[in-house]
Amino acid sequence: MTTTTPPLRPERPDRPTPSTAPTPPPFPLSARRRWTILVICAFSMFLVGLDTTIVNVGLPAIGRGLGVGTRGLEWVVDAYTVALAGLLIASGALADRFGRRRVFRIGLSVFGIASLACALAPTPGLLVAARTLQGVGASMLSPVALAIVVNAMPDPRERARAIGVWGSVFGLSMAAGPVTGGGLIAAFGWRAVFWINAPVIAAALLLVTAFVPESRGPRARRVDVPGQLLLTVTLFLSVGLLIEGPRVGWASPWAVAAYAGIAGSASAFVLVERRRPEPLMDLGLFRRPPFATAVLGAVAVFLALNVTLLLNTLYLQHTRGWSPLATGAATLPMALGATVCAPWSGTLVARLGPRRPLLAAGGFLAAGGLCLTGLGRDTGVPPLLVAYLLIGAGFGFANAPITNTAVSGLPPSRAGVAGAITSTARQVGSAVGIAVAGGLVSGVAPADLAHAARPGWVLVTACGLFLLVVARASRTTPGPAERRLPPARGR
């Protein structure tokens, strides 16, 4: 006799089960129109990924221009990533309710205005505020653009190819940021990394208006305001403690107050989410070991990437005296590894499942970090380039199988939420990586920076090894219990 797996949450009989299929467009779209929509959305998504890393290579120049130290520069990067991480899921809910194209255009506008504010910022405080606003705009682009693409491509095979292209573009954008930033700073100064967004955003707005149809979710979700506020407070306090802890002291009254605030807000978040009929984050998903390990794997990958980018920038520019352009050029092997391996990983996931690409990702990432654990002031350039290539390859292999592992075995009504949580985890990893790397080298003399950075390279290696654990938890096909997993309430 076959038993039925109980739902993670009891279903309310008075609520209809949301449709599990994407809402079809109001009229058939030609193949050219569908792929035009993909190009437009992927192009906009390229901006989000690019802006996550493009600022890294310009941090020394920003510090000199505005008279701010390493700790203040960490806030320049993390203000963006914390806002982006905290609002990703809520922005997706708003798009389902009010229209994806509408929210997408609002996000582009906010991102563009904030970019101009960053370029004009006369003080570090105003730059951090503008970067926060940039993160708010970016949060309306990442999940919404992917929902637009999925909605425009109802055929599963075509949709799978589109998502593979999407993952490749995002991986390329993250790795290409330092190269692009180095070139812009060398030619026009650090403010150019923000000015460049204005014409690109203007072109994207015109293209979205002309080609992207409006769409909404099959059933609009309510915005979980208490959960959103508690999540944002928890992220802000956690990242703030990591950045400011070395300065105020880990046992100081300020740090103790931060510990209490983090514990209180995190506990309140869990309690609120368990009682909400339509929670911001479906915590029941974390009962699935593959999902939980995939989320932690997403944190690990982006933590390792951002530790690498920040330590690389400070080491090459402060310790070795390289220019921003030369520093950006040094990351070309990283961009090459990500660009080549991201689509290859998507193909392997489709053919063989997520385990082998995850093993490759973990192996390459760990090898790259291990190569840099003995980094010194006079380390040769070829070993550096090899290490960056390995880390880039690991990053390229990681994204597709992590997303696949997170959503495998879930019905489409819950897969979207799982993907949004994984995207949030990536940005959390980025913010934590910047905070940890900055804490290792803040206040360290240039001559001692290579030695001070070694724990960071050990951390990168550990993140790669953790991906091997994620690979073990992943499966090529969902188990019987997962196939019967019913949709959660409100999803």
C-alpha cells in the first residue's frame, strides 16, 4: 500500500491552488520576438551582475578620491549587495501582483537614477546611500527579468536553453566586472564605472517598452511586510557586525548589542514566517537536504568569488603597485574560465544531472584557493593567472547545478520561490565575502597585506571543498517523496 507524504504545511481549503504553469502571453510570440525578449532581459541582468563586481577594482581610486579607508570602502560594495539580497523576493511578489514589465521598468529607472547619484556623490556617506538605492533598483531586475523570460517561452526545451543562456550571461557579468572597471577607471576615472550605466539603462528602457509584453503571476501574492523588515534588519546587522567588528572590538558593548539584535531579529523572522499564510520565505523548503545544501553552496560560491576579487584588488594595487587597468586585466583568466565553463555546466546538468558539474566546481575552486595560500609580495604572475583561471572555472561550473539542485523535485509553483531564495543566498555570500576579506586586511600595511590575506585564501579553498558536500547531497532525479510534495500555502 502506497503512503502519501504529508505536506510541509496544511493546505487551506478556501484557497485555490495556484497554477503551476507560466501564464501564457496574450498573443503568440514569434521565435524572433521570444529571443529578443531574452536578449533584452539578459542584457539588463548583465548590468546587475556587472555592478556587483565592477566597483571592486575601483575601490582604491574611490578611497583616494573621497578620503575613505578600507572599512568605508566595504560599505560602498555591501550597501548594494545587502539591499539587493534583502529585497529580491519581495520584488518578485510585487511584479506578480502589479505586472512584471511595469516593475522591471521601475527597477531600471531607479537603477539608472541611483547610478547618476553615485557618479556625482561628493562624500562617502552619499555614495553609500546611492549604492543602497542602486541595490533597491537591482532587486527589481534580477527575479523579474527571469520571470519575463520564462513566461515568454512556454515550451520546456526552449525555456531550458534560454535559462542556460541566462546563467552564462550572469556568470560572465560577474567575472567581467573587474576588467571593465579597470578600463573605465584608466580612461576616465572611478566615477565612470557609474556614468556608464546611464546610456545603457536608457537603451534598455526603450527596448523593454517596444518588445516586452506585460505579464503577471497566476495568482498575486501578498507582500509580507513584517518578514521583509525582519530579513533586512538581520542582514544589515550581520554584515555591519562583520565590517565594524574589528574596529569596535568583538566583545565591546556595541558588538554585544549587535549579537542580541541579530539573534532577536532572526528568531522573530522564523516565528513570523511560520505563521504567515503567504510568507516571504518558505522555510519548509529547508527541510529538504538538497535544497538546504544548495542554498549554502550558493553562499559559499559567491563568498569565495568576492573574497577573491577584493583581496586581488588590494594586493595587486597596494602591495605591487599595479594600475586599475592592469589589475582588471589580471582577472581576464577568471572571466575566461567563467565564460567557457558556465554554458558547459548547463549542458552537463541537462545531460548528466548536477553532481558532476558540482564536483568540477568544487575541485577547481579549491585548487585555485590552494594555489594562493602561499601568496607573497613577489609571487610570479603566471601562478596568479593560473589560480584566477581555476577560480573562474569553478565559479562557471557552480551556478547551473546549484540552481538545479535547489529546485529539483519541486512543482513549478514552489520552484520559483526556491530560485528566489537561492538568488538571495548568492547576494548574502557576496556581502559576507566583502566584509570578511575587508576585515582581514583593514589597517594592514601594503607590505604585510599578502600575509594578512592568507586566511582569506584558506576560506576560498574551504568553500570549494564544501561544494563537494553539496554535490553529494544533489541527485540527478527527484525521489518519490519529492515528486509527491504538494505546493505550499500561498504559493
